[in-house]
Amino acid sequence: MGLFDKLLKKGLQAVTEAVSDAVTDTIKDNFGQSETQVYTQSETAAPAVNRPVVSESTVSAYDDNRSFDMKFLQIMQSIEGYEVIRNYSPEAFEAEVGIPLYPKNGCYAEPDNFTYVLLKNGERKGIVNLWYSYEDYKHKANRMLKEYCISNGLKVIDFFDYMPNEYEYMKERIYKEFA
């Protein structure tokens, strides 16, 4: 039953990502935005004229159905000087560090990409991860990467997709570490 559950979770995650990509493409088509992996302060702080903007005052905590990504980017808009890199690979991080950071043999699961890496003045300041399941979060490789980051002064915040992740809660946690 465990293998079936794992396959079902991975399938559900793939479907969720596919739907998210389709929605993002539709929004881009309708609002003329192009995809970018790095969001700079100037890009997020001053939205384009045709970009839909949701202010904090127009959304109550109970009817905020925006995606985690939308809420996260709005929070980062309000913090000065940060760049956001989305979906950063652990292999690239390990190459920058120059030492092996997690086990690479067949009995361990590969680590997941960092959901967001935060840079300030070109220097890496922290990582914000959105986990789709606790099983992924607790993989040895993911834990070792987190331990390395924390021990080297990088702040790491973890959120879980199956939790409410209300805007004010996210804002409080992110401001505590990065504002």
C-alpha cells in the first residue's frame, strides 16, 4: 500500500503542477506577461500597468484563494532589495559550494529543488520551501541540505502545501526572518 500511496501523491503533484502551469500560461496570454525565473525588487515592486494586483486591504484572510506563489511574491514585493530565484536545483547549489552536501547512492531519494532562493545585493540570504508532502520534507538529502544552510547562516523557512498558509501567517514568518 505504501508504494501505491507514494505513486498517487507523485501523480497528484504532477497534475497540480500541470494545472498551475496551464493557469499561469492563460494569465500570461491574457495579461501579456512573459515567464521569468528571477524576480527582482524593481520587477515586483512596480507592477506593470496590465498586471492584476491584489492589495492586502482587498482580500480577507478567510476568502484569500490565491496560490502560495502569488501570496509569496506579494510579500516579497513589500521587502526592500530582494531578488527571488524560483525552482533552484540542489545540484547547482552544491556546485557553487564546491563540496558534496547529500548522499548520492541508490538507497536515498534525490533532494527536491529549492522552491525559492532569496538574494540580497547578489548574496544568498535564505531559502523558502513549499513542500507538497511530509514524506518529501523528511528525505535525508533534503534534511542534510537544510542543516548545511542553517549551519552556514542561511535562513530556511518551510511551508506545507496541505496547510492553509494564510497570507498574514506567511507574511509574519517571512518578515521575521528577512525584513
